[in-house]
Amino acid sequence: MKIKLFVISCLFLLFTSLAIAGPVNINTADAKTIASSLNGIGESKAQAIVDYRKAHGDFKSVYDLANVKGIGKKTVEKNYDNISLGEKQPKK
């Protein structure tokens, strides 16, 4: 019984920590982190974000993400609250 309680407690802590993870900083995160943090962004789109950032410099606005090929405004809006630029973003 103690083992079962321990396992349940560990799972609860794991999922709680994942749920409260902060927004991903698209100006510093690697492709793997971006892909695992944003909905609708897989490995190839995440790599496109990193490549775009390397070619054009840091993103100035969350909506600049829509300039990356394959990422539209709806994807940006869906993920808005989970995207950071490394500083506080004004609300939409």
C-alpha cells in the first residue's frame, strides 16, 4: 500500500511540475524545447524557428513568430500565453 501511495505521489508531482512550467523563451530555447512546449509545433517547425532567429535576430514580438514559414497567426494565438521573449509581454 505504501508503494502504491508513493508511486501516485510521484506521478502527481511530475504532472504538476509539467503543468506549471513557465513559458518557453523563443529567443533562447533550442528546437527540442520549443517542440515540446508549444502546441502544433513539431521538430521541423521548431527548427525553422531557431533557423529564423539565427538569420534575423531575436523576435521582438510574439506575433513575429508568424513570419516563420509554416507558422500562422492561429498557431501563435493558440500558444500566446506559453511564449516568452525573455521579458514581460503585454497582454493581447
